[in-house]
Amino acid sequence: MGIVRTRVSLKGMRGSKDCIALVDTGAAMTVIDRSLAENVGVTYTGRRRSLVSATGHKLEGEVAIVRELVVEDEVLDYEKVMVVELSGDVRKVLREIGVDDSVIIGLTTVELAGLMPDTATGRLKKVETFLF
């Protein structure tokens, strides 16, 4: 399976960050490192959550709201993210594949933006949204 990368902009109460991020097709939620969360200024919800990575590692963090999350020019207002302490090993792997080492975009975020990962091209593509 190919690696999917995307343009992302996070805007919080204190600042913003533009970057190229990894799209993790196995992750439900978008994950950001605590240092980035503090720099942009997220709002914590008081809820904790744990996730298990594809490698079996358990990630524990806090659910927070980022004021605006832009994925490939699609704007998501007040998007939920999980704030965690990404390990040095994870950050190193992210840098080695050419993406920012503090953001991993989850599939729920991608779907909310009306996008779909294309592992053949390594990019996100726009999909039509159907209402039933």
C-alpha cells in the first residue's frame, strides 16, 4: 500500500501551521503532537481517549478542538483532534517519509472534507457526497 500525503493548515486560538501531513488510512482520528497543540492553541474538551496503532502501540491522549483544519483547501471548522506525545521514533519515521513530524491525518477528517485517499497516486481526491 502506498503512502498518502496531503496539504494541511491548522488554525488555533494562538497561531497556525501549514504543512504536508501523512494520511493514515487506518486511523479514525487526526492526531497532533502536544507541542503543536500548545503552539496553535487548541481547546481541550476534558475527554481522554486511547487508540491502538497498526503496530500494536497504545496511544493515549486528550480530545481537543482546533478552530480550523484545512485539508486540500477543504475547510473544517472546529474539528476534533487527539493530542498526544508522539515518540521520537514516530517523529523520525514521519520525517523520513517526507511529512511533518507533528500531524497525522485520520480517515474521519478526510471523509468530512469530502475526500478519499488514493494509494496509487499518494494523494487525496475529491469525492461526491450523497444524501439519502
